[in-house]
Amino acid sequence: MAQAPSMFSSLKVRLWFRRLSVSSPRIAVRNQAPLPFRMLFWAILVIGGGIIAVWIFDLRQGINGLNQENATEQLIIYKEALAKLGGERDKLSSSANAAESRLIIERSAQRQLAAQVKTLEAENIRLKEDLAFFESLLPNATGPQGVSIRRIKIDQVTPNQLRYRLLIMQGGKGDQHFSGSLQLAVNVLQQGKNATIVFPTGISGEVEKYKLNFRHYQRVEGTLTIPDGAAVKAVQARVFEKGQLRVQQSVNL
């Protein structure tokens, strides 16, 4: 009976050494949460992730919306600036058109003034001729009667066109009425030969321009057309009365 306690004591010692040895098995104790708590945790995690995702989405949409608002404002500003530039362009275009119109009007007015000046100069020449003519009439008022060519002027305005001006007068007191005709003989050099071209040429309506009918004087003027290539050497004016030559006068060119 005395050996039983000793055997029991040795068994306890061996068990204690076995626990201290490396080969003794290790026991891990884990506290496992109940299933409802685990489900609640995962639900909170999922809901929180969804909330974060929605927040990020709203934030991103807000940024995009802000950019769109900025773009819309910039677009409005650009449109206003473009409209302003368009208005200034239209205003400048209108001013340019108005200036061009004024310039055209001024040029037209200058051309008209130049034409008027030219006409006045021609009229001045004619008045001087008339004045000289009337001055020449004074001494002849008591002189012998008769028709005379007091002034003749021939100008070549183009290579084949001549302009003539004549003053034909009747001396004395002018008691008699003169009725006759004028004839112009143009001496030309054509193809190396001398030729004479007589006006009027007999064309219908042309003879009337060369008729003379006056008491004191008559001024005659007009143009003569000569053939191309003909060189004018002289022009002779002849006055006829009842088919008879009364007076003639020549001008060399």
C-alpha cells in the first residue's frame, strides 16, 4: 500500500515534463463570434463601401457639372465677344462703303466739273470770236456791200476728222437778205497722190447743214470725216449765191 502514492507521484512528474517538452502538442484557443454578429459586420462593410462609392460618384459628377458650367460660361463670353467683333466689322465695312461711295461721287463731280470747265473754255473762245466779229462789223457797216468770210478755223480732232468754224458776213447796212450755200474743199494726199474731197457730198440731209440764209452774218460749224490714211494739206471755203461763186478763202494745215 505504501508504493501506490509513490507511483502516483512519479506519474505526475512525467506528465509535467511531457508538457514542458517540445514534442508536446499545442492547443490554440479561438473565440468564434456568433453568426448574427458576423453577418452584421459584413452588412456594415458592404453598406459603407456602397456609401463611399456613391459619394465618389457624386463628387465626380459635381466636378464634371462644374466643368460644364465653366464651359457654358466661357462659350457665352466667346459668343458675346464674337458678336461684338462682328458688329465692329459691320460698322467698319459700312464706313468703308460710305467712304468709297463718297470717293466715287467726288470723282464723278470732278469729271463733271472738268467737262463744264472745258465747255466754258470753248464757249469763252466762241464769245471772243463773236466779239472780234462784231468789232470787225463796225467799220464795215458803212462800207461796200458784199459777202465775205471774216473768220475761218480748221482743227484736226482725230486722224480722220476735222472740225470747222466759219463766220460769214454781209457788208453794208444789211438791207438785203443773203441766201446761198457753203462748200468746203479738202485737199489731201492719199496713197501718194493729191486729191480733193468736196463737202457736202450729196448725202440726203447733209446739204441742209451747208445752206446760208442771213441778213448781217451767219456762223457755220461742224465736222468733216475724211478717208483713213489721208493726210490733209489744206481746206478751202467757198460761198455760192444762185450757183455763182461769190467768195472763197483757204487755210493750210
